[in-house]
Amino acid sequence: MQTGWLLRDGEVLAGADLAEGFWDRNRGLIGRSTFDGALILPRTRAVHSFAMRFPLDVAFLDADLVVLATVRLPEWRLALPRRRARSILESSAGSFDRWGLRLGDTLEFRAAG
């Protein structure tokens, strides 16, 4: 898992983890009781919240990290794939509202250090 920052137009929205490996992508946020940052799941088109302890904000991103769709995902639910999605952004519910995240926003992951 690579750590860094999630940015929009050069502005830091949150600390972020990039789940590069197969196991990190499959585990996602399962097992955590809270999460203050953002988790980027590359090469992922659909997610679930089975065994999650809190609801999620989920954004579907295209190959350029442009937000295609967002959804609030309660615990024990499945978010179906979105056309053209190549990555998923996950955070705790309410984060997207705090960040002002909107459809069409172009995001960037910048590695720490």
C-alpha cells in the first residue's frame, strides 16, 4: 500500500492510500472501524460493503481519475460497476460532501516523500 495525498486542482483533499496489490485491493477498508482519508483502488470497477463497520462514499473514476459517478454505500451493500470506470475511490460517508467532490472533477494521487 502506497501512502500519499488525494488532490483536485492542486488542492489537497485528504491523505490517501493507493492499493496497488491484489490483496490490498481485495481487503479495501474491511476490518477498520473508522477511516479519515481516501483509498484508491486501481483496476477496480465495482465494490461492496460486506463486513464493513461504517457506510462509504464511493466514486467511480475513469482512466484519467475523472469522477464519473458517486454513490453512498450503506453497510452490507453492493455497488455495481459503472461503464468506463477503471478505478474506485472510497472514503467514509460524508467525506465527498466535506471535500466538495463533484462529477467531472479530475483527481490526482501524489505519493508521500
